[in-house]
Amino acid sequence: MEQWVIDRMLKEKGFIDEPVNEEIKLVEEINRLKREKNAIILSHFYVHGELQDIADCVGDSLGLAQAAAKTNAEIIVFVGVHFMAETAKIINPSKKVILPDLKTGCSLAESAPADKFAEFKTKYPDHKVITYINATAALKTMSDIVCTSANAKIVVDSFPPDQKLIFAPDKNLGNYINSITGREMVLWDGACAVHEQYSVEKIIKLLYEHRDAEFIAHPECEKPVLLLAKHIGSTTSMLNYVHESSHKKFIVATESGIFHQMKKACPDKIFIPAPSSDSTCACNDCSYMKLNSLKKLYTCLKYEQPEIILPEEIIEKASIPIKRMLEFSE
């Protein structure tokens, strides 16, 4: 393990008060390259805190898609996962879109292979397809509209009540939207590995131990977990909720990266990660998101690689449902 990584870990634990020299140099070089290359850095809430701090925009999938649509930068650096960078490329086909690590996949996106979904879709010829943004570009080409967890209900409600719908790839988000809209959408059997790891029994025990805490959850969690939640919403919605709430303690069921912004916005409040069913793993962490690092960001920006390249046909077809989503969110 490199020394600057060890120092960062010590800093996060409170043993080092100031950033170490290596980290300072990386931040300075990243900012210099960003200015020279007219680049913008977009960061998801789930990456390491130091990456969120250096970004020009930090947000959830909807917010980052909107930022990508509005930017005048020549280069978009996406600090997140692969499908997010693909979305930015689809929105900006003439711009260079790069990301720090090509291995940053997504368990949810990978749960819906395009060829299998195409077969699935043929069984429901009279259904419109709503695709959650956490999906591959190929899946988006088979969609009528894309949504995020922040605007899924609005998108679903935009269809006439008698219009039959398919929702893919997240069955948990789809189930939640069905429950609050009264719809009976056909659901693809996909899920996020992080959000399916929570233990209902352990959450109940934790709530008993912290009776002054509120439990909030992301709608990608399974139904039994959501039934316990005081608030259910996207990462931005959860962040806004804890900021506006009079409560001082929260148990949070989503990826651990969000705690960085929650603690910055509410330094006087306490945030407890919801426990997973497997005590041997850090299941509140997305292993893909955590592949991103300052050093990879620096190298990516310096060499402008890895670059997201998509076939023109994919961009043309996928841009239609994505643009429809953005129009709904204006």
C-alpha cells in the first residue's frame, strides 16, 4: 500500500490533522490540469470524500446527468461508475468523457444483460419501457424513457393509468414505485448488491438501542427494510432530509460515501450506517465506487484516458429516452 493512501486512512481516523504532501501535490496537479484542459470533474456521492471535495459538481445520478447536459467544458471527468460516464457521453457525443478506472462497473447494471432483456421485452409487446439510469447504454436503447430514483414516480405518473409498463433493471425500486403509485409494472429481476445486504433484524435491534434515531433508506433497498424507514428517497433526498430534520441522530441505509456530505452539512448530527446481514464484509461500501482514487484521477486527467467510446447508433438511440428524462426534471 502506498504511503499517501496510508496517510489518508490515518487522516480519516483523526490521527493526522492536515493533508499529507503527496495528497496536496495531487490536488494541486489535478486543479492545474483541469484549468489547462478546460475540464470539469463530476463526482457521485458514493466515492471517497477527498474526490468529492475536489469535484466541480457532487451529486446523485440525476444531478450529475443535468450537470453533464449543461457544461461548456471540453472534457468531462466522471468520478463514479461506468454507466454514469456512458450517460455523460450520450448527452455530450462531441465531448471527451473520461473516468479514472474502466473497472468501475455496477452490480445493478450488470444484472440486466442487453440480450436477455431484449428477449424479456418481446413477451410484453404492448408495454412501454422505463429504465432506471443504473443500466448500460445498450439497455437504454430499448427504453421509452429513463428515470432516476429522484424522479421515478414523476416519470411513471406521466404515463396514462391504462398504459402497461416494464420497469428495469431494479426490482426493489420498481416495487417501491408500484406501492406508491398503485401501478402493476412488470419488473426485471435485478438489484444493487449493496442495497440488498441490509439485515432487518439488525436494523430493528439498532433502532431499539438508539431510540432517538430516525431510520432513512434508499428505495433500492428491499421492501422489508423500506417498511421500517421514516424517510425513503434518493441520495439527494436523504441528504436534504437530514439537513432539514430536527432529529440529531440517523441510521442510514445506503452506500457509505454519502456520510461525507451529511457530516459536512450537519456536523452536529450523528450518522450510523445500517447493518448488513454479513458481518464479514463492508457491505455499506460499493467496491466499484471505491476503486476511484486521487492518483487515478490525476493519471486519467493527465493522459485523458480511459475514454468512453460508444457506437454512434447506441448514442443516437439511447439519447432519446435520456433527453426525455432531463425534460421531465427541468
